Amino acid sequence: MNIFEVWRGEWGLTRDADFRADPWYIVSGKQVIDSGFGKPPKEFISRQLPPGVVVPGFVNAHSHIELSCMKDKIPFGSHLTEMGGIIQASRGQMTSQTIRQAAVDAIHEAEQYGTFFFCDICNSTEFIRFLRDLPAFNGNRYLELLGFSSPSDLQRIAKARELLDIDSTFYPTVHSVYGSSPLQMHFVREKARHTSVSIHLLESPDEIDFQYDRGEIVAFLKRLGQHVKHQEMQGRSAVDYLHSVGMLSFKKLLLIHLSAARTEDIDRLSDYVPHAAWVICHRSNKHLGIDRANWETLRHSPLKMLIGTDSLATNSDLSVLHELRAILDEGKYSERDLLRAATWDAYEYLEIKSNRIPHFLFKGAQPNIESLSEAGVATTLGGL
């Protein structure tokens, strides 16, 4: 019995992120073995897909699936530190079952719109182990170390070290310059230098004030009892501080947001880590009232752009397709650039093997992002 099926479609996405008519796909189960355009290989009998568009699965390069339980709890326009306070106050009132069920629901909803891979960050050792054993989750898991002063930073390091002894499949990482102590920076540098790290960087203009020990972030840390004047970072920009402590010397470096990065910050990053990727989470930034003024500077930098959603605390879903449409509406990037960032560029940068990439049919869609986002639930080729 031949286990392979050949499906012919109306429209498909090329590796150059252009739409083209007459695609074909050799499928085994949910795995696409080969694909092309025009006439399929003669040795197979081909079948016709319903009219619509086939795209390879989208990559969500930054999510906090653990915070899916926070949906609709952060008012639109909340300040970054207001969000932190609400999350801190709310999560302790939720059961583990509630948190986990919200996460599963969010993953399934994103998959219905073509998102199949996540670079997910959580700060709970229990939740990161839950994701490891969850069949619905596919992607990289980052354990985020939080704590700007001792003993909280030491406690997080101890938990990370303990988990690493029994699970080497996740990446320890830090939250940000203002959220993770220099001690945690050093720990992550030594444990993950040859792998990957994901850092929230210059999401808000408050991070520029932070280097001068003033502003909303400093006030927030004081309210938490976590305010410390670490000498390593006094009077230094976030980028220079990270560079000085070796936190930019990783094989794969995901710089999250960069919403408030100035030209000099982007120039430094382009010089220090031209191989790095930056991850845009546009809808989340808008929810927090953060406006981006560096579109052109980032577009012309060597940094590779990837697409993320952040969490349901500040977004309506974890769908990368819906994120693409929101970014497209800004008129700063072409459809081709955005589709590449969500597919082929992400596969290459994150080293996602081709046999792990599902393909999705959006029935009735036309070959453009707007139509795809309005087409409704997609179907995997192996699920037809």
C-alpha cells in the first residue's frame, strides 16, 4: 500500500514567500515530503485540494503561553509596570488546572490559524515541565530567571540548576536588564552560551530612564522590594551592559521587542551581534500604549526580523497570521517580508527541520494576508 498522497492546490507559497498557482505536495501522514509547482511527479496519482491557499506553518518566535490565563485582565492602555502588578496579583489566585487549561486552549486556537511552532518563555519550573509533556506543544522552551536582588535571584538560579540536572531540553534565559540580576546573567551566560537565549530588550522608553536609576521601572522595583543599584549597569545603556557581561555572545540570540531602541542602540547591536534576530510583538505593544518610531532603522539593519505575539495578557490570541495582518496594516513591511519572517526566515534561524513543518489549507482564501486571516479555521494537509 502506498503511504504517500499527492495533493494539488489552487495557490501555494514559494520559498521566496511569493504566492504562485498550481502547487503540489507529497504528503505522508502530516508530513510534507516534497512540494513544487506545475505538474507533480508522474509516479504518483494526484488528488485535488479544495480551492484556497496552502501555506507552511507559522512560527511564533515569542510567546508566554503560561499567561494565557490572564486573557482580558489587563486593560487596554495599561502601563508596562501596571501589567506586571496585575499579573503578580492575579496568578496566585488561580489553580494549576486553570492555568494549564487556558494554555492548551490558546495553543489549539493558534494552530487553527496555522501557527505550529513557539519560542515560549515561562518562569515556572512546573509549567515548563508541563509543556515538555504536552503533545499539543511544539517548539523551544525558555525558563525565565527573575529577581533583581537576593535572595530571589539565588532561589531562581537554584531551581533552574535543579531542573537542568534532569531536563536538558530547555534553555535558561533572563527576562530583561531590569528584571534579572547580574548574578542571573552570569549563570545563563555559562549554561546557555552555545545554545539560545531570549531577552526582552528596550520594550519601553522607561528602560532608558532605568539606566539613570529613575522612572517607572525603578518605582515598580521599589514597590516590590527588588530595587538594587547594581554597579555593573550604573549609567550604561542596556545594550552596552548586556555586551559587557557576555549576554550577547550566544549562538542564537532573540532580542524581544526593541520598540524603544534608538538609532544608537540599533547601531550597537548591528555591530556587536549582526547575526541576532529581533522579534516584533506588534499587537501587544499597541495594547500597552507603546508606539514604535524605529521601523526604518530596524528594517535596514542586519538583524533578522521574526514575529511573536507575546501573551494573551496583552493580545487577543497567539495566532501569527493575525499578527501579520496587524503589522501589515501599519504599511511598513510588504506581505512578502512578513510572510518570510513568519516562515522561511524563522525556519532557517531557529533551525527547524523541513520534515517538522506542517502545511495548512485555508479554504476559499485568496493569495494575500488579509484574505487568509478572514478565511476561518485552516486544515492541515494530513488532516484532510
